[in-house]
Amino acid sequence: MPTILISLVMNLKSLLSSFFSPASGIRPRILLLVFLLLAGWSTYFISTNADDFIHQSDSNLLKESILSPEAEKKADEMGIVSEDGKIVKKTPTNSSSTTNTSGTTSSNGSTQNNTSDDSQSADSEPESSTFVAFYADNQSDSDEDDARHFDVVNRILASGANPVIHAGDIMEDGTPDSWNRFLNVAGILLSTRTFYAALGNNDRFFGDSTTPSSFFLDYFNFPNNEQWYSINTGNMHLVVLDSAFSASSPSQLSWLASDLQSAESQSRITVVVYHHPTFASTVSSYLENYGADFVVAGHIHTYSKTLSNGIYYFSLPGGTSIGHALATINENSATITFYNISGSAIETTTVPAR
């Protein structure tokens, strides 16, 4: 053992002997005992509460980042904001859409996107394919309904489809409970996918079957007047119509005729979505004359397919038999597969461009 180490050990031994000798009195021993107890307690407290310290630190950092201008900007770009711990959809995120919009602020302070007059000018070529999902009639007023809706949401998420298009009856009866059930189940879908929806007859203002739900109109921020609108995503030109509250509206039909004749509709596969299959009797001449490719509806809660004058009309399984559909939209055709409540394929149809 080196001489210096031997010297240190001897000095320490002498110090400890002196410290604990009866001549030193009891005070040093009490102080040492207190020190050891405090050190032991501190070590135990820190080790057992380390996770809480880390969690609290992370929470503070998260709170600061949410409130920072950079995070607010990012949330706006994503189309979601955090408000009282809830995800609130402001604007559909649609990176491949060629629709140009200008933002204005309404009197209640919410951001509105108004489609400009030249909104249908195409700035990019359609992509090689677009993969989209459809479903409808999740209308929930029970835990059993929620469970069925949850299964569909999970299957759509697992498929990777984006955007997701809903053909109406998000709610059961327009009540806050019905609306909250939808948000509780579909929240992750709304925050991770671009989501578009048509109004169904159950998406009404509670107590007034002739007025669209304020929950629907206040939460979503779809183009145009939110009741009927269109967007471009890759190879797909999506037209959403209101068959529940404005079925005979001359302004909707005039808008539809103009939209279907636009360059964006003519250069893409045009998919028309509305809630009631019977609405086809009102709009079929427009769809046939101006080249719509296929229609997806809901309402009757069962799958059906009809080919009429070159246009495929599909209805989605819904309600207690809720299913979904997945479609690959190519440049000159679309292939759409419908799935039942168990997630098994019902039928696949390839639709050629008209």
C-alpha cells in the first residue's frame, strides 16, 4: 500500500477515534446522528418521487410550448388547437388540395376560410393515386353505438387512408350528449386525418328538424358555406352536398352545375357525397351531364350499388351495421371496396373515369 494512502487511513482512524471518544462529549455524536438521518431521508424521498419530478418538469415544458407563438403557429398549420384540454378542429389540413383560400375572422373571433373567385385554378398535377376512406351513420346515443363506431375508426386509422369522408348522421339527435359521443370516439381521427362530412338528417339543431346543428357548423370549417362545398386532393375532386336541409335549394344546384364543369372536376375523378340516396333523383341530371364518376351516400344503413347512365351510386352500411369503404383514386379510374361491421370485404368495384 503506498505511503500516502497509509497516512490518510491512519489520520482518518485517529480523527474518528477522537470524535467518538468520551472526552469529546455527546454533542458531536448527536450532530452526526442527525446528519445521517437527514441524508438517509433525503435519499429515500428523492428516489421514490423521481418520476413525479420528471412528470412535473415535462408538464411545465409542454405548457410553455403550447403557449408559445411557435407552437400556436404549428397548431394552426395542423388544423387543430388545444382549448381547455380538447382538440378543436379549425380547418381541414389538405396539403395536396389545389383550392386557394383566404382567411378572415368572423364576429365571434373564429377563423373562417372563404374560397376566392379563382379558387378552382390548378397549381399542380394530380398525384399518382389518392387513398381515401368513407363511412356514415355512426349516430350514437349508447355505449354500444360508441363501441361500433370505435371499431370503424380503428380500422380506418390502421388502413392509413387520408382524407376521411363522412356521408352524414354524425349525431343521433343533435343533443350535446350525442355530439360529445362523436368527439370522444372520433377525436383521434379528427386530429390525425383530414376530415370532411356531409350533413345528415340527424345532424340537426336539437328540437328543430329543419336547421343544421350548430355543433356541426361551429366545429368544422369546411369551404364555401359548409353545407355544400368541394375540394381537390390529388386525383380526386370531392363534391359534398346537403341532401338533408337544402335538397331543393336553387343556389345549391346552380353551384353544383358550375362546380362540375370546372377544370378541376373535369381533370380528376369526381366523387359526390351526400346523405340520402333518394337525392339522386334531384341531382342525377347534373351528375350525368357534367361527368361525375361515382356517388357515396348513407342513411339506409345497408350496402347497395346501382349503375345508372354510367354513374355508380353506392350506399354505406351504417347504424348497428356500420361499416366503411376504402378507395384508391387513380388518374383514370377508382377502385372502391366496402367493408361490413366485422371488417370483412363486401364487394370491390373499379369505376372508370367518365
